[in-house]
Amino acid sequence: MNFKIKILSFSVFVAGLCSIVYELLISATATYFLGDGVRQFSILIGVYLFSMGIGAYCSKFFKERPLEFFIKIEYILGLIGGVSVPLLYYLFVSVSPMTLQILCLAIMFCIGLLTGMEVPLLTFVNEDDDYKDNLSNVLSLDYIGGLIATLIFPFILLPFVGLFYSSLIFGIANILLGLWINFMLVKKWNKVTFFGIFSLLILVVMVFFTAQFLKVWDEKIYKNPVVENIQTPFQKIVITKKQEDVRLFLNRSIQFSSLDEHRYHELLVHVPMTIHPNPKTVLILGGGENLASREVLKHLNVRAIDVVDIDSTIFHLSKHNKMLLDINKGASINPKVNLIVDDAFIFLKNNFKQYDVIISDLPDPSNDAIARLYSKQFFMLIKKNLDENGIFVTQSGEIYYSNQAFSCIKNTVNEVFEFTKTYQTYVPSFGNWGFTIAANSDFDEKTHSTLPNELKYLTDREYANSFVMPKDISIIKTKINTIDHPVILNYFLDDWSKWKIDMLTN
């Protein structure tokens, strides 16, 4: 293989790597901002492949000077790919979700179009027998680059570099590839070369100012000053603090405000704990910040609490972040509390221990990964892990603006458990929040045991009133949420989109 072919082979490898990274970055960003990962990845990958086909077809019109045109593509592709994620960040706070979706598709189309031209153009550069003999080897490097991109994205780029920086870094790599080929093979300077250098400088400057931009963006999104901002392999964790108000966000969705979280957690925990006659073993799914376990520890007869969360980082913060440690009252380091890093679904499938009370404190079903944790199959696993006389409760979302999703959770739980009821309370940071409680045998919440003394909100009167649903709220008929058919995701996103429109028009 001669020197020129080696350069072209390396170019194919780098081009394939960068292109797949752009596709993953844009799809992941669209999922974060618009939800429904399955839909976003499916549509965006489809557009990407379609536009690659168009690009491959159009490449035949540039046979005369393929190498020069390939270099131009690297400059343009590097600039578009590099600014793609920063642009989507900016647009997220500036345009409607529908406009953002259209722009995601437009950016992806442009990247796919340019990517589709790359390999055909390089095949036009040298059509002698030596190159043709090595064409299969060269093309294989394109696929190897794609494989490496799919491996480094979830394990390196997302958790350690972040979407924003990754976009800029690989844009720079694309432009440097074009400049390198120009220096090694074309060996001349022209207006296009200066365009490449100018594009490179733009991305380099953006890298230096990324931290400032993200700080301003975070404060615009989260309103309050950000004190923790961590991207893990599973989620983006943000903690804000303004005066006495400490807030936790997961993937930009608020999980609690320290000013009113006690309303949510007291209802979530003490209703099932007091309905059960003598709860000794408790399983909490989610709740890695350990606010639910804080409430469970107020029942002195409890012997063991298992808290299962998929993200070890939230456990680390609950034990070492002073603000979270103060709010959870040291529950995360209490000897009765056993912190287990695992996927809730996998844990329930493999576990053989039975619990008196199981509390599901999981995020709202805003994506396909979480939607399965509200499925019929998930609730069947709950039942398997629940003692014969056990009590199960799950948070069920906002009952007014998200009534379809709330009703779907209740209806799905009812497919597994014979006896179910709903209750709710008002949490200022969230709205009217609903819960679904279930058991294998009939239960009467009116005969519950005595509430702990040190509660901030829940009283016997509030307890009784929580089971009285507002007159304008009812459980509507919905499909049953299953792993094979995660209808709750559509219900949730549909409710959410209506709510966003209502908020924007008020």
C-alpha cells in the first residue's frame, strides 16, 4: 500500500468516526431536550441514513476534483458538526419543541448529506489497480471508525467529556483532517484553506468559552445558582441552591425542593408504613438521595432498608454532599440502610428476598428506559418480591396536567394487584401529586397505625383527606403499559406537551 493510499485510508477511518459521533451526539441531545429516546433515535438515524444515500448519489457530480471537494466537505462538516450541539443548547431555551425537532432533523440531514459524499469522493481520488485492490481494506476502516465511535460515546464521551465539548472536539478533528490532507497531498493554499482555518479558530474559541456559556445556560434553565453539575453514564445530576432552597434535578427534571419535599416524602412513605401492621423490611426503588429512607427510619420497628438506585453517583452525593446529607438527616450512612447500585428491574428479577413494604420512588416515565419501570411486568416483579401481607406504593405523577399517565399507572397496577387505591397531596414545587398503593389483600387506610411524631406536614386529617380525590380528577380508561407496548410514554409526553403549551400561553 503506497503513501497516498495510507493517507486516504486514515482519512476514511477518521471521517467515519467523526460522523457517527455527530449522529450519536445529536440524537442524545434531542432525547434530553425532547424526550422519547426510541422515537428520537429512530427518526434521526433514519434521516441520517437517507441523507447519506443522497450524498453518495450527489458525489458523482464532483469526480473531476474529488480530493479538493473532500477537503471542503471536511471543513463544512467539521463546522456544522462542531456547532450542532451548542446550537441545540441555545435553541432549547429560545424556540418551541416543534421548532427544535425540525431543526434537529435539518442539522442531521446536512451532516448525513456531507458524510455520504466522503467515501465515494475518496474512491474517485485514485482509481489505479493498487487502490482498487485495497478498496475493501479502506472501506473496512470506515466501519471500524463507526464501531469505535459507538464504544467511546457511552463510556468516555458522555460521562467524562459531555455532549457540548464532544461536539466541538470532533468538529475540530474533522477540520484538522481536511487541513492535514491539504498539506500532505494538495500542497497549496487557497480561499478554502483559509475558510478551514477560520472555522477551526471559531471552534477553538468556543471550546475556551464553553464553561462560561454552560454556566449562563444552566442558570437560565435552573433559575437558581448551580452548585453541582455532574454528567454520569445514566443521567445529568444538577443541584441548585438559593438561600434555603436546595433543589435536585435529574436530566433537567426537578426531583425535590428542600422547602416542600417533606410533603411528598411523608405521603409516599408513611401511608404504606402505617397501613402495614408491622413493617420490618423495606425496599425503596430509586430515591438515591435517601429522603425516602429518612422517613422510613422514623418507624423504629424497621430492621432493614434496601435502597436500589442505578446511579452510584447519587449515592455518593447523598453521603458526601453536605447539603444532601443535612436534608436526608444522615439516612444514607445509617447502619439500617443498605445502598445497592443496580437497575431496579434487574434487581427485582434476581432478588429472592421478600419485603413488608416496597416503595417505588422512581422518576416520571419521560423516556423508554423509565417507562418499563411502570409496566405490568415490573409490577409483577414487585409482587414477587412482596410479602404475602405486604404493601406496595408507587409515585404516580401529577394528577391534573398528567392525568393520562396517572390513570395509566393506576390501571396497570390494578392488572397485577387485586386491591389498589390512589391518594394525592399538593406539593408547591410539583402540583397535585398522586400515589398508587396496592396489596394482595384488602386494606383500610382509616385504621392505620399512629403516625410518627416528628412529621412536618402529615396529620391524621391530611392523611384522610389525601384519599379524597378532587371532584375534577378521575381515573380515565387507558391502555395497560407493558414492556412490549410502553403506552405510558406517549401518555406522559402528550400530557407534558399540552402543559407546556398552557404555560407558554398564560
